[in-house]
Amino acid sequence: MTRIVYADHAATTPLSTAAREAMEPFFSQRFGNPSSLYAFGQEAKTDLDEARALIAACLNAQPGEIYFTSGGTEGDNWALKGVAELRGKKGKHIITSAIEHHAILHTAQYLEKQGFEVTYLPVDALGRVDPEQVRAAIRPDTILISIMAANNEIGTIEPIAAIGAIAREHGVLFHVDAVQAVGHIPVDVQAWNCDLMSFSAHKFYGPGGVGGFYMRKGVRLPPLILGGGQERGLRSGTENVAGAVGMAAALRESVEEMKTESRRLSALRDRILDELSKLPYSKVTGDRENRLPGTASLIFEGVEGEALLLHLDSRGIRGSSGSACSSASLDPSHVLLAIGLPHEVAHGSLRLSLGRETTDEDVDYILKEVPEVVNYLRAMSPVWDEVQQRPVWYEK
């Protein structure tokens, strides 16, 4: 029987037992609408407020600064569109990076069509944004800086606190897409100097379809979604109480075990990076030091990422690729191109993101199967002979 190894936790995580047990009463017994005035509804409101306070404590925020959303994409949209509406008369310049999630990039492109100007900062070969380039990009009409805390493809952790300090110094609102960071690395909105932050429950063993948005006290964005005026008039729609409670339980558990789990996952991750990068014409992508604990990302020259994923899937390994082939595009990942990978090389990417259930035996299996698949695909590739004739374009 084929061993199954789930190695795509950066895409989504399984619901934790703590989150499931916290949510169960709200599916049948405690299903009240928190906007209702009678006792049953007010009990739901109390549960919602307790979840909000718990999440705030995990992020060093105040409960009144946390809003419940449908996930990270909504939060990213709210941040960019909200600031554009709030401060559009003051200026129309926004700063972000070239490696942001599409929830940021596509929203930025939408705003460009509305007359805003967006500066897409470059990153270095490890995927790092230079805070001094952020400083240099700020203009009198800059209204927002939006930089992700950690990259979803290569795992690089950005110097968020330094960037936030620069934004605060210049009086520019600072938004952080923390979808990959919350629950995995320490997050402190005060230390980060951020005004706005997006996160999503299903990235840290919470339920899908629910997320959170931090809005610093004193900042009041216009609502993205209009309706009944829930979430203090800023995010309409009946709150997903079960989801909020599950997210709070999952985040508390993730924060409590973060130190030990981070150490364990980092060791497993480094085994993968060390061993797989020994394959010829292979290279680790992202920052080896400032990196998400469970994210291992590499490129294998002469291999197509889509074929690599499908063959690994047939052997029970569920990973992902920076290649966008599976989404009806022949273009490789914008992140891999931004860190300087040649177009033809960027197609051969693999991301293996580990989680709580990942074991040493799972990593043993990965280290056995991935080289076999890479060698098999290279033997079939019409370009592999050509690749071997070229000089290696990078240093290990």
C-alpha cells in the first residue's frame, strides 16, 4: 500500500482536534445569531467576543482591533481598497513588493485602473525586501505600504518590524499580509508597527472560510462589505460564530506549541533542503536562515513542476509547485522570476510544506521518492542533455 504524505500545509491544514471540539456545540446547540437581542443571541455574542479577545491576545492587539472576515483574500482587498478610499484625496501612491500573493497584486492592479500608482519593489535572490528601498520609494503622496510577513512559495520571512518603523516614521499606513505567518512564527502587531493585518484560520489548523483582520485603534477604513452593520459597522454579514471560535482555539494551540513545533519542523525542513539540494542542477529557493519552519522549496532544472507533482502524487506525496501550468498558464511563478530564476528553470519548482502530523518517516519517504522522480523525468526530458552542457548558473 502506497504511503500517504501530506506536504502542502502552506496551502491548507487539517482541522485540529482543539478547533473541532470548540466548534461542535455551535453547529447544533449554540447556533444563535449574535445580533439578536434575546438571551440566546447574546450568548452567541459573548462567545464571539471571547474568541475575539483570545485572538487579540495571541497577536498583542486589543479585542476592538480584531474583525472577523472570510479569510486572507478579503482582508487584503479590504486593506488596499479601504485605504484607497480613505486616503485617496491625500495621494494615490501605494508601495508593495513583486512577490506578494495575488490577493494583493490583483487588487493593486485593479486600483491602478482606478488612477492609483503602484510601486512594486524588487527583492533580492533570497526573496527579501530591503527596508531602505521601501524608504526610498516613499513619496509625499504615498498612502499605503503593503508587504507580506512571509512568502507563501519560498518561505522567506521579511523584515516587517523594520519596514513598519519606516512607515510609521513617514506617517504612511502599513498593511501586512500575515496569512503564512500567524500561528507559525511570533506575531506582534505592536512590535511590527503595523496598522492593518490579514490572516486566515485554515493556515494554522482552524476552519476554512474564516479569517481575521487587525485594524489599529485610530484607523477606521470604510467597510468593504455593506449590509446589516455587523462587526461594529465595518464588516456586514452575520458572523460565523463557530468559525471564529474554532479559529481562536486553533490559534491559541498553535501559539502555545510554537516554540517546540518550530524547532521540530525546522529540523525536518533542513533535512529535506540539505539532501535534495545535493541532486545535480538543483537549488534551494528562499532564505535558509529567515524562513518559515515548515517550508522547504527547491528547483530542479530540466524538470517541469506539473509533471513532478503528478508523479509524486501517484506515489502518495502531496506537494505543490511554483509553476502555474496547472492553472492554464505556461508562465512560471512570479515569485521565482522575481528572485532571479531564469524562465526555463523556474518551471521546475517544488514546495514541500510540513505540519504537525509530519514524521521523520515521512521525510525519509520524501527523500527516497523525490530523487527517483526527478531522475526519471530528467531521463525523459528532451532538454536534459542540453541542460547538462550548460555551465551551472548559480552557486549552491
